[in-house]
Amino acid sequence: RFLRGVYNQRPSLPRYTTTWDVSIVLHYIENTTAPSLKDRTTQLATYMALASGQRIQVL
């Protein structure tokens, strides 16, 4: 009962307090001009990260 009361007084906080807008990243990728091999690689890694929902370390 004591621990339940402590939890009710101070509930746990969410893990992530902020998120970022994916549309800004996609808009930036769409508007890059004359992409080089490095830019294409970055685009591919970004698309893979967005599609999989995993951390970059996993890729």
C-alpha cells in the first residue's frame, strides 16, 4: 500500500519529452539539388531509419 501511494504521488515520467517533425526532414531531402554519392547515401540511411523505426546504431 505504501509503494502504491508513493507511485500515485509521483507517477513515472514519459521516456521521451520531445519529438521531431519528420516532414521537415523529408522536405529537405526532396529539395536537395545535384545530389552526390554521399548525399544519396545519407538519404538512403534516413529513409531506412524512418521506415524501420529503429535507432541509427541498429542500421
